[in-house]
Amino acid sequence: MQTKMKQLGTLTLVGTLFAGTCLLSGPAKADTAAGETTFKAKCAGCHGADGKGKAAMKTTDMAAADVQKMSDADLSKIISEGKPPMPAYKTLTPDQVKDLVGYIRSLKK
């Protein structure tokens, strides 16, 4: 009986340490390489391959201060839901959107 109690205590301790480590590690970081791939496939046609925007289309420079000061949540919402004249990209997964936001952040001047 005492051996089983020790084993249970050890398992509880290991489980608690594992859970604590997971919680302290924070959210997963954006994969900017994957974000760049998505950007080139979905965004570059209007915003340019370098993200600087296209004057003829009057599209936004992704490196501009007004874009970079937006929260990740606001950028994610615009990507997912659109903002006229930009279409919504509802087919992107949450991870793709996160990676795309990470890539946009990497364009900061």
C-alpha cells in the first residue's frame, strides 16, 4: 500500500511539473517562412511581393507604421474578415493567419 502511495505521489509530481512547463512555455511562435509563402500566394498580387503596396492599386504598405502599430488581433481580423476593398480570407487556418501576421511584422521598417 505504501509503495502505491509513493508511486501516486511521484506521478502527481511529474504531471504537475509537466503541466507547469507547458503553461510557462507560452504560445507557439509564428512561422515567418510559412507566413511568407502564404503572403506570396494570397497577398502579393495586391500588396506587392515586398509588401510595400502597389501605387496603381492604392494598396497598403505592410511595413508602414499605421499597419505595424495595429494589434495582432486586429490584423488577424482584417485578414480573416476582410476590409473593403480587401476580400476576406476565411479559408485560412488560424495557424496560417498567425504565421501571416508574423511575416507582416517582419516587414517592419
